[in-house]
Amino acid sequence: MLTDRDYRAVFEASPDAMLVVDSAGVIRDLNPQALSMFGWSREEMEGSGVESLVPAASRSRHEGHRRRYGESPRPRPMGQGLELQAVRKDGTTFPVEISLSPGKLASGSERVICTIRDITSWKRMRWLSRMKLTAAEKERKHLSRELHDEFLQFLVAFKIRGKLLVDEEDREERERAWGVIADEILTAIHGVKRMIRGLRSPKLEQQGLVSALATLFRDTRTVHGVKVHARVDLDWVADELDPVTVLAVYRIVQEAVTNVATHAGVSEAAVTLKTVDGVINAEIRDEGCGFELHDTQAAPDDGHIGLAGMRERAELVGGSLTVRSSPGEGTTVRATVPMVSPDGEQW
């Protein structure tokens, strides 16, 4: 049979933050996880109102919810209530889920046990999943548009030219028509290669990161007319990096350069890649139109899916990414990615 001491040990060991709150909304007890989550001392939290853990803008609404709950208390499992915001001692807010379990103590006092779970990581994963789906749909639309605008039109024209060629009796005209068709086929081949490079980089797989980046910068100038002033100081280390790290760096730079070429409205951009203390630092900068970005560390909204993809790639290999931009002031993307060797060891 469990003793009061045993129950206390369970309460203290709970992985979630737990509060014991009376009918007036006053915190009467709490476990160590609650202290760690909110950053207050036991003396500061015990005896204070539970509304002190709610952002100021939501306190009156939360108090109303609490009073209505007190009129008809019932168990509320985790995940079935309101998604709330809690506030730490330092003023930072974070999303939480709360379960409520009303009951009476041996003394007869009414209490509610509140179990609180920080769902920041869960929300982040949900947001990343949504961004992945959105990015995949965006890529499908892009491929559909490319196939329709370029290759479908070519095939239609090829069919028409083929029919005309069958009926053409003049030898010279037939040869001229064959020449036109051959040129159009060559153009289509180049278009297919361009699309393939966008989906995967043979240069990256066959010749390494530095060569693949050089091809990317050259294609950016050829296709978009944007000259990339590049300083890539990775020759001594690029061949010794883990393939996942290499791919992450390449895709981040590729996306950032593509954004410059298609959105910044400039004819040139600057790219710098170097290594410092076991970390690859990449910076992509332009002096173009820029855009409004209120929080350089927060998750971009749906209008900046490319930025979300870059940040996700950096974080998946243990790095980070920041963006600095404002209307008319250009954009700077900075990524830091740990250098990891093929055997998984960090430099």
C-alpha cells in the first residue's frame, strides 16, 4: 500500500509541471518541473494566483474560464481543452496544454490538480510538417507549369511540324523544316537538363560542393541575368564533409540565390562561404527590393515558404539560419552549419 510519502514522490517525479490550485485560483503546491518551466522560486509561486502564469492580455478571460470550471468541475484530459499561452518569470510566453483533475483532500478542501505540458516542440513539428506539404505542393505546381508552358507546347508544335513535313514535297523545304525541329529538340533537351539540375545536382554528386556551386552561379547568370560575386573558401574541406551536410549547404545557397534572381529585382548578388571553428558560415546578400520580416528568428509565414525550407534544412543538420530584410534595403541570409565528417564526427 502506498503511503503519503510515496504519492509525494510520484508528484515530485512527474515529467510534466504540476500545480495544486484551490477554489480561489491560488497555487497551494507545485512540483520541481513547474519551477523549472516558469522560472520562479517555490516561495514566489506558492500562494500566488494561478493567473500570474497567464499572459496579461489573457488573464481576465482565463479567470472567467476558471470560475465557470469551478461551478462544474470535471476531469479534463490533456489535449481536450483550450490551447493556452503561459508566461515565464522573464516575460516570455510559450504554448501549453493543460489537464485538470478536481478532487478533495483528506481535510475536505477542494483542490484542482493542473498538469501543464510545454508544447513548443510539438507545435514546431506540426508547423514544419505543414510547411513540407505546402512546399511539396508548390514544387508540383512549379513542375506542372514548366511542363505545360515549355514541353507541352513543344510537343504540340512538334506534332504540327511533323504533319506538315509529311505533306512537304520540296526537298529543300523538308531539310529546312528538319533543321528547325532539330533546334527545337535541342532547346527542349536543355530545358529538361535545367529542370533536372533544379531537382538534383549531378555536379554535387560527381564533382563536389565547390564545383556544384560554381555551376549554380554560372546558371544563375545565364538564365536570370544575375551575376553572383562569390567567395567560396571550402576547397580544403568540402570533400571531407558528410553528404547530408553538403546537400544542406548546397540547397540553402541554391534557394537563397534563386530568391535573389526571381524576387530581389537586382542584377548582382554576393555569396560568401567560409569555415570558422568547425562551422560553415554561408552568407547570401543582395541590395534589392527587400521585404517586411518582423522577426528574423521566428517561423516565416506561408508567404515565405522558401525561407522556411532553408531554415528547416539548417536545423535538421544542427545549424541555424537568420534573415535580415526590409523594404528597399535588400536582404541578407546567413546560415551556420556544423562541419560533420563522413563518419559522423563533428570537426
